[in-house]
Amino acid sequence: MVTSFNEPFLPLVAPPGDEDEAQPSALTGRLPSYISDHRQRLRDRFLQAGGTALPDYELLELVLFRAIPRQDVKPLARLLLDTFGDFNRVVTASPARLQMVKGAGPAVVLELKLVEAAAQRMMRARIMQKPVLSSWDALLDYCHTTMAHRETEQFRVLFLDRKNVLIADEEQAKGTVDHVPVYPREIVKRALELNASALILVHNHPSGDPTPSDADLAMTHQVKDACETLGLTLHDHLIIGKSRELSFRSQGYL
């Protein structure tokens, strides 16, 4: 659910993480053969058959190898999956939430966030500087990769030029599990700064259900009215759920 405001808000600061993965019990010297052989087998299977041949916990092990070179990482991989549910949710979990899992310290968080950033950048490259309306499936894939597994709401604005080419993708606000504050005046102000001609609004529903709330509908029409006043076009507002999205345009809300 999004809510419109006129005044800025202060973000909450997450508490520091739990203990680091580099514990005194970490293995020293040469790795036992059962660990080194297991790691090599996983690497070989990945290189021969690709990531689709590995279950989530083994793919996660491969990611953790670099972060924790001296320990068996299978228990941590399974613990992360038990905590968050699947590979996507592990990778997209916030650093603060990740470090609440025993054994997941800064090095683990770094590797997971690198995977997340790489995935998002690859998907983003498919849509940036391209006509968005003719690359709609790629746009939806990018939005799902970026937002579908987030545990809190995020509001983004895609800014387009006169040819509907995407020129900027910016996060406007973060919120809680069911609420994010949105400022229509700031959205149109930023559009003018970028010399944009059209907008697409995007936000996620962590509940998984993309059905718009009354506040979502009201905010969207506030942004639409502000855009029309300044000669801007609001193409759509997308709500991203866990496995599907809702388009205000296709549903007749715009």
C-alpha cells in the first residue's frame, strides 16, 4: 500500500548484524578431503550442466565457497534456505536480516549482495535505453527480479523520453511490509529535471497479492493529475507480487 505525503520522511536505521562467519572453530591448514572433494564435485557439476542442474542449497553452497573458504558451508546454506524459503529470497534479503542468521557475517552478505546486484544489472541492461513499450516482457522480468522477493515495500519510477525510451530507473521510497510513503510532487519534479516525457510507476506488495489498495488507487490518480498539469504522460502503475503483477492500465484503473 502506498500513501501520498508532502513532507520528507526519515528512514529507519537497521541494527548491526550478528556474529561474523569467521569463528574460532574455523578449519585451519589443509581442508579435509571430504570438504575439498565435495567442493570440486559441485564446481564440476556446475561447469558441466549449469545452475539448473543444482538444487537451491548446492547453488547457494557455491556462492558461499568464496565467503567461507575454510569451513563446510552446507549447514549454513540449508539454514539460510530454512530461514528465507528459497534461493531468491536468500539473495534478496536485507543485510540486517541476513546477519541475524548464525554464521552469516559480512563476507557472506557481500557475496550474496554481489549475486543480487549482478542479476539486477543483467536484467536492467535489457531495458535501459530501449523503447519500453515494445520491450514489455523484459521490463516485467526486471521488475520481478528487482522487487518480487523484497520483504518490505519499495516504490520506483521509470522515466521515459518522448520515444518511450527508458532514460532512468530510480527508487523513490522504501517502506514497511505493507506501506510506503510516496510524494507526487517530488516525482514530477524529478521528471522535469531528467527532461522526461512519460512515467511508469512500480511498487511491490510483499504479501504476494498485487491487488491495489484504496491508497494505491488514490496516490496513482494524484500522480496522474500532477503529470497532466505539466504535460507528462503516466503510462502505467505496476504492482509486483511474488509470482504475478498487476497493471493499472490493463485493469482499467488508468
